[in-house]
Amino acid sequence: MDILYVLDILGTFAFAISGALVASNKKFDLFGVIIIAFATAVGGGMIRDILIDAHPINWIGELNYIWTILIAVLFTYLFKSKIAPLSKTMFLFDTIGISVFTLLGIQKGLNYDLHPFIAVVMGMVSAVMGGVIRDILTNQIPLIFRKEIYASACLLGGVVFLICNYFELSELVRITATMSSIIIVRLVAVKYRLELPKIKDDLFK
């Protein structure tokens, strides 16, 4: 089985759990939880596919995405009491998800002969837009607009991927380097409370 496909399914599972936990904490009913889990898991890939005119849209052409999301929702219901109290649970699943989907989005962009820079942007779209949809539907400020380093970690991971691709490193090295760079940046940024600069006052008065 193709390793990218396995990672895709794992990323879908991780994001679906992230969405299901948020919806469950917001006291959504079962249908609402499924919708939020679905939007979180495949929303970014769906927007990416629409932008690059890729058909069929990711989840439409592969029913395993649907089954994966449903299993993730069931997993959340069965084990929520064990995973929800963990303060780092959603952060962990989000971080795994964005690292996987950044990688897959870039790869798909390159497969569609996009400019490498645009492919990196598509990787970021794949990684963060599902979370944006989740946050909007659950009435929260999207994470990428808050202080945490999030989308920029995906962009950095994309640059790492392009460097590995330029030097024609093996697929395993590209995957490992890209995902590791995103996860490490996220962990370091959260641990040390790093953030991007804000626009406050005029630099020159």
C-alpha cells in the first residue's frame, strides 16, 4: 500500500477526532459532531481540489475517507472520557493532521504541474482550511488568526519538502523531513510561546 495513502487516512482520522472533540465539547448532537468531524478532516483538501480543478474531489472519489471519519467519531464517543481531559490531545491531533496534509497538498500540487511556490500554498490550504471551517462552524476565532504559529509552520515544512525534492532525496526522507519540521516548529512555538509580530503602531512616526 502506498505510504502517502496510509498517511492520508491517518491524517483524516486525526483531524476527524480533533473536530469531533471540539463539537462534543460544544454539546453538539451526534449529527453535528459528524458534520464538524467531516468538515475538519476533508474541508482543506476539498478547497484545495476546487482551487486546482482536481476531480473527483478528494472524499467524493474515495469512500474510505467517509468510513475513516465515522470510525473516528465512534472512537471519540467510546473513549472521550480518556482522551478529552488530556490538555494536549487536540493540539497533538491538530499537529499530526497539519503535518500530513501539508505534505499531501504539496505533492498533489506538484503532480498537477503547479509552480513549486503555489504547490506549497496548496499544502498550507490542505492543512489549515479544515480547521478554519471547524472553528467558524463552532463559533471560534480560527487558530490561524490567533497568536500561535500554525500556518507558517506548514509553509516552512513546504520549503523543507521542496529542498528535499530538489536534491532528489528518497520519498521516505522527504516525508520524514517535512512532517518532522512542522511538528518540531509547532512544539517549540507552543512551548516557548513564540508568535509572529503584530501590527500595532506606526514603525516611523
